[in-house]
Amino acid sequence: MFIPSSSGWTDISNELSKVISDALKIVEPAEGEINHVKAIASLALQRVSKVASKSRFKPDVVLGGSYAKGTWLKGEADIDIFVRFPKSLDKADLKKYGLDVALESMKDYEPILRYAEHPYVEAYIEDVGVNVVPCYDVKKGEWKSAADRSPYHTIFMTEELNDSLRREARLLKKFMKGVGVYGAEIAIQGFSGYVCEVLCLKYGSFLSTLKSTSRWMEGEVISLEKIDEDLKKRFLKASVIILDPVDSRRNLGNAISPKKLAEFILASRAFLEKPSLRYFIGEKGRLDKIEKSELMRNLVTLKFKHSKRSVDVLWGQLKRSLNHILKQFDLYDFKVLRATCATDEKEESAFIFLMESLEQPEIEDKKGPEVFRYEDSRKFIAKNLKRSKLIWLGDDARLYALTERRIKGIDDFFNLLLHKKRGLGIAPGLLDDMVDTYEIHLGDENVEFLSMPWMAKELVRLLSSDRLLTIDKDS
């Protein structure tokens, strides 16, 4: 048992103290890296400010994100630059003039468009990521876009965090990365860096955050100020409520999926019971075990090529499409045990399913209505009398029919599904690409994908026990 203090880890076991000491060495950047990133930030800010000064709107340019707050991780620095336009602009003009500034300022560094609520630009200057984000210059609380809050987040954290809390925030971020719950983007649906900082402010340290997290209940409310009961009612269906200290009407927990929340709670408990540096390092591939897994024979992969699109849009389309495909599986009586989507984020993606069985019995029994439902029972008999192998009245007063199953195998299922097109819920642009390029890989055919990192990562995840349940046994 430990009692966290302001320094974070007094009165704790030697083992826990050593793990945290070792973790600090991998999260805190050295002086040389700090100076390098500082130079890149200065260059990027200068370029954006120069281009912005030529705009007729004269937008304000400010640094933000983890770099500005001093909570960035060793070897993982990125720089956010916010270009703040007058609130009188409509969103179409913000997009146009904002991207003009962003693209022009980063034109020498192969800029690419990324999307959140509205587009922004990402580029790399040497080895450092730079995001140039257009937003509105508004007063606190008068938000016109989600990005408008970010400069206020930076101001708030810069004032509230001291050097000790910045170390604690870095530890928490690295821990979350290691256990796979870090990142608010749709591909992950986990905890943002800002949420990590809020949690450290709330609980005082990395360790006390884990201790509190390990006992979180469903619908837990986290606030830096006194909790407003009326605001709690606004988020009744939320798995966790983390109130934004800059905007108390906003739940930062909305971006966190129930699964990622549960993983973080489980990881917190496991780490406190048995501390290990492995929680900070992340999952290593277990390809040798996966290749020999008997579960490989129950895999089916639908792999396809598609036109290039924003990474954020692509992941959103994949996740929504996966949910709709799972509903179709259910309609055709195929039992899916686990499922995931994978993508190289460029031109290839895949849906991967671990099935109870790749084949269905040749015949199926259909449960009909009770005979007391006159019209329904009459229609059931008329529909099934001729085409059924058998039709009967059960002891429960329901009608039953035994018919030949139309779809017996997974390949038949997908061939029918993708040519059916309508009513699938798959994103139209994605569906068109799938129909033209899809490949179906069954069972051991999937071994070939272990040589493709973006596929191998998801195959390992799908065919392995959750790492948080076995981390102390990992070699």
C-alpha cells in the first residue's frame, strides 16, 4: 500500500519506485532533444506567422499542444500551431483562408490534409511533426469550432502545471501508450494528452491517478471544481465524465470508448499489483505464436484496395462499416467471436473476423409465428409449404419449417453481401472500391499477412489473449 504525496511516490515499495525511476528515463527528453525541438518550433512558428501576416484577416498565431505545455514525450515531439481567425468568418471561409495559410507555410515539407471538425495541415520538419490548425479567435465560452478551445487549454495548463506535474503527465501518457489506450483519434478512441494532464491535476501524480482509476465506477465524474449536479444529469449515458476545466459543459470522456476505459482501469489495477516497465514499453509482436495458432483456421479476411482519403475519414468509414457487416453476419446465422479492421492508411484495408465456424449446416430451421396470429401464420405456411423440406407445429404452438440454407460458406456470404449493395450501411465510396477489388482469405491463407506490419498488428491482437491479462507472463 502506498500514500502518494506531491512528489508522487513516497512510502511506496522499492519495486514500484524502481519501475517509475526507469520509466522517467524513457519519457523525459534530454537537453539536446529539447534544444532541437525548440529550434524546429521557432522555425515553424516563424513561417506560419510570416504567411499569416500577409492574409487580409491578419489572424493571430499561437503555439499549443504538448510542446507548448512541456508535456511531450522523449522522441515523440509534435508541435501544434493555431491560426486564429476573426469569428465573423463563416466555416467555409475559415477552411479556405485557414488552409491557404497552413499549406503555404508548410509547402516545403510535403504537407498533407488531416480532418477533425474541419481540415488542418500536418507536415514534418526534419523528424518533428507540425500541425497547423485554423480556428476562431473567440472569447472563452463563445466557441464556434472544437479547435477554439485548444489555445485556452494551453494557457490553462501552462499556468497550472509545475515541473513535477509535467513529469507525472509524461509518465501517465507513456503508460497509456504502452497499454494501448492513448489517443483520442477515431482509430483508437482512447485518452487524449489533454485528458492525461487533467487527470494528473485532479489526482496530483501518476500513481495516485492509477490508484483512483483502479476504483472508478461506471459513470465516474472527474472535475477539478465542485461537481454541478445539473451538469451530471446532462451526461447520464456516459461511461465516464471528465469535465473540461476550460468548458465545464463539455465531457472529455465522450471520445473514450467503453473498451478503452475498461482497459485503462484494468491496466491500473494490474500495474499497482505487480509493477513492470513493460506497461510503458508497449506490446511486442508475437508472430511465431500466432502463425502456429490453431485459431488461424477460423479466420476470414476481406481485403480490398480503395482510393486515397483522409486517415481520419478512412478510420471512421472502416469502423462504421465493420459494425454493419457484423449485423449482416448475425442475420445469416454466422457467429463472429472477435472482429477488427486494419489499414495501411494509404490504399489497402481489411476486415478480419474470428469465426466460430467458416461453414454453416446445409439445412436450417425457421421459427414461425404462433398459430393464434391468424394472418402471420397463414403467410408463413403459404411461403414455406412448397419449398421446405419439412413444416410442423411445435409443442409451443408455433410453426416451424426446415429449409435448405441459402448461404453455407463465408465466401458465399461475402459474394452475396457485396453485390447486394443496398441496405448494408457501408460507406458508399468505400463499398464501390470493395466490390471492384475485394479478396476473401480463409483459414491458414491468412498466414501470408503476417509479413505485412499493418495486418500483422491486428492479427496478433485478434488471436491473442488481451495483453493486460497476461503481461506479467510475457517474456
